[in-house]
Amino acid sequence: MADRLGLRCAPASIARGEPLGGTASRVQRWLVVEQPGAWGREALVESELDRTVATRLQADARRHGVRVLLARRIGDRRRHRARRVFLAHSGVERWWIEQLDLPDDRPQDLLAIDLGAIAFPDPPGIGEPGPLALHLVCTNGRHDPCCADLGRPVARALAAAHAPDVWESSHVGGDRFAANVVCLPDGVYYGRVAPDTAATLVARHRAGLVDLEHYRGRSCLPPLVQAADLYARRHLDERRIDGLTVLGTRPGEDDSVVVTVQQRAGVTLEVGVRRERSPLAVQLTCHAAETSRPWLYRLEAVREA
């Protein structure tokens, strides 16, 4: 229905001034599988990957709480002799990436990967140490047109700038915030990334700095805590990825929470955040058949503890 009405969720989100903070998907365990070719709406089971393998891998990933993403090299849909696979853990204090190459003609080898090992804060040694950072640009247009319309220009811009370790990826969550870039292993989500600033954003992230203008949150944190983290960073102008640590949370009344954060070599803050439903009922994706009222996260107070 949404497509027939010509709705595009990302421009609509911008037009209503929807904030980015607190919108990163909740993920701490990742499996990123290289899979060239076209992806369907449900990419893992609607791609050229063997359907039986994909279905079993999907079930195993759900059992272990692992998010599976498909990835392809930017602008390259050719088959390769080896399939690159990344395992990543995005913990609150510890994060890592491992990588391994599997034969492209043996997709069943994916089922031998111990997905349970991704839960632990130390690398399991399943593969070799991965890159310093992995940058995934969602271009899954079959899932949502905005991801293709806005994500592909960002991917091409990063390729033209020779940004390292950048891949196109399947759906990462938050179509209306396209173009989305997810950075592993720290699990930082960026939204509304533009082609002309994407290379600078990625370069700064690799240097350990968060782009606060496009920061959606870290995937290891609950949404209210993600929002508090962003408000604290803005209050302190703290851009270092590891510049803030969440010390604890204290629930308040009526969907509110007080989050205590400590700045590295700096102050300790108590940040009060309340969530409330948007007053507007909106279509959250281009394909949405019904409207929803997304959560908004309001700052109530910031004070030194």
C-alpha cells in the first residue's frame, strides 16, 4: 500500500524531524556472510545462497541470538573463489572481529561455525583476527527502497574515496534513517549519512571518534540508555567512542530512567531520559501497510553526580 501511495520513509522521517538517538538495533553477536548477487526482502533465505543451508543457518542464529547479515563488495556481484565471513562481538566494554575464508562452492561449511562462541568477550580463535573496523552500508532495496536509493550512493562514494573495509549489506534496521552505516565491532549505528560526508565520517570513526550528528546509538545498549549516551556526549562534546562508560541505570516513573555515565578522565553525569510515543502515527517503512507511533526519547535532566 505504501508503495502505491508513493511514500518514501526516509524523506518523510526527515520532514517530521524525527530524532536519530536511541534507534540502533539491539545486537551484540554478528555473523556477516559474503554473498554476491541479488538479495530479496528476507535476504538470507532469498538470495543465491543454498536455500537449505540458509534456512538452517537462520534457525541456528536465532537459537544463539546472532544477527546474520549478507554482504558484498561494493559494486561487485561476481563470484569469488572464497567466501569471506566475519564473526563479531559488540559488547559494552569488549568487542572484536574474526574473519575466515570458506570455499564459495561449499556453502554447507557455514553450518560448521560455532555461533555460540560469538557470545563471549574474548575472540574464540575460529578464524584470523579481523580488520580494525568493518563498515556496512545497507543497500537492501528489496527490503526497503530507501536503503537502495540512499545507501548505494554512499557505498559508491566510499569506494571512490578508497575507504577501507566497507561492504554493502542486507537490512540492518531503521529503514527510515537511510542511508545507514553500521560499524563493527563496536556496534555503532549511523543514520542519514550523505555521500559527500561519508568518507569523512568513516575516517573519523576509524580514528576512534563518533560523528554525533549522525549517531543513532550503540547496538549493545537498550534504547533509553542509547539516548542517554547521546545526550551526555552532546553535553560534554565527547566524541571518543570509548570516552563514556555506563556505570548503571535507575528506573524512574512513567517510562523514564536515570543513567549514570562516567567520562574518561572527566566528570560523572546522571542523565534522565523519558520515552514517549510520537504524537504522529506514521509508516515506518516504505512497505508498511499500517501506521505506527515510534518511541521518542526526551531529555529530562543532566547533572554531575
